[in-house]
Amino acid sequence: MPNEVALSVRNTLTGILPPLAMPFDDDSKLVADAIGPQIDMMVGAGVRGVVAGGSTGEGHTLSHSEFVTAMTEAHSATAGRVPFVAGLIVNSTRDAIERVEMLGDIKIDALQVTPVYYLFKTSLKATIKHFREIWEATQIPILIYNVIPWNYLSVDDMITIMDEVPGVVGMKQSSGDLKSVTDLLLRAKPENLVLSGIDALLYPAFSMGAHGAISALTCAVPGTTVTMFDAVQRGDDAVARDLHFKLNALWNAMPHDQLPACVKYVQSRQGLPLFHPRAPMEKVDADRQRLIDAALDPVLEATEAARAA
């Protein structure tokens, strides 16, 4: 029998699901009323859902009160137009459950949950227990956010977790190894959700059948990634491949250790106010802005042409 929880999520969360970039001011304070305009931009670009509290959103830096504020504001701004996914980047099962409980009656369509990310790696048995207890306490479907290098879950691990915990319905695969995406698509159940978080390889992941993406580029240029995903779905590989190479040039101009700052700068080039990363991450300086601009302009031009065709 199909996992009905997974099937429901699979039917709801297919496509581009950008992780919000949290707006911080010069003093690293959350500017909550700036979340709504960002979501409006994303919904206008045709995204299929939004994720709050991920890595691009510097979710690991949010205090409990900031987490509640950000999630409440983001959920309100979606206004039911697209599904809402809450990100949990935490180091204990208790903290994960408490954060969800603090959100009260907010309708959350799924949780994006990392394995614990501090120094110590948990066993597979403990990891299964971690995800099971979060599911049993919240009854909210869970997507594994497989991004922690020293607590990285193998394909075998993720298949086992989904088999053992019916509330774990899929994953965002963030390794640069495209074979792991292939193996997940090959071995996961048909109702499971396999999403790419590999910015440089979105096009090949979509071409293989990945069900969508949650990644920095989907937040930076949501219209472009939606256009590329849609092009793959209708078999227009010429458009998708052209956008792929232009997106990779942009990706190469955005240093990973400064990624949230770069995403916010790219958003500002598309009409949103320029917000900053949370200290001690550095802002994007003028030299980096010029490099990003040189790669971004062809992306935006190609996207406009593809959408007009």
C-alpha cells in the first residue's frame, strides 16, 4: 500500500520551493515586515511553495523568538497561495519539537529537518529515533535536509529512515554527487519526494526526474529556476540547457561561504531592498557585486526571452 502521507506531500510539493533569505538590517536584527514582499516576488514567479528557516535563510542563527516571528510572518504572507515548509536546523530532538510547538496552530505542510549539525555524529539507530520522535510529536510530514558533511546520510540511510518512519516522506539532497540523486530516484518509493539542493546541477537533476528543488538559486532567481524546471517538464531541453549554463556562471560568482549575502544582493537587483547577512558573515562588497552583475544580467535576459517565447 502506498504511504498516504508521502503521496499527499508528493502531489503538493513538486516543483521549485525556494528557501527564504531572512532580511537582517545593519545591526543583524530581523526585519520581519520585509518577508512578505520577498514571498510576493516568489509567488509571482510561479514557485510551488516556500521554505522558511533553511541555510539560505540563516535558520541556524535564529533564536526561538525570532524563529516564531519569522515563521508566523512567512506563513501569513503566503496567504494560502502556496504550501509552507518550516525549516529546522537544530541539535536536539527536544529543540526540534519545542520549536514546532511554539508555532501553535500555524498550518505547516512539511518540515525540512537536518540531521544534528554540531560536531558529534549520531548512529543510524539514533537518527531514526530522532526523526520518529519529531514525527510522532508533530504529525507534520518531514523532508530530510541532507546537508551536514560530518553527519551525512547515505542513500541506504535515507531509504531505511523512510521505511522505518512513515512521516519521513522525502529528502532534499544537497551533496554534489549527482549519482546519489540517481540512486534515490531509482530506489525510493514512487510516492517519496526527491528534491535537489545541488545548485550547479539543477538541470541534470530535473532531467533525471527529480521532483523539484530547494536551493539558493531558487531563492536568488526564482523566475529563472521555475522557467528551467518547466522547460524540462515539457521537453524543451534547448531552453533548459541554455539557462543551466547561465545559472552556473552566476553560481560561480557567488562564493559558498558568503552565499546568503550574495542571494540577498541578487534579489536586490530584481527590485527588493538590499538586506544583509547576520554577523559575522560579510556583506557583498563592490568587487563581488560587479562579478555577480556580469553573470546575472545574461540570466535575467535569457529568462525574459524564454518566458516571452
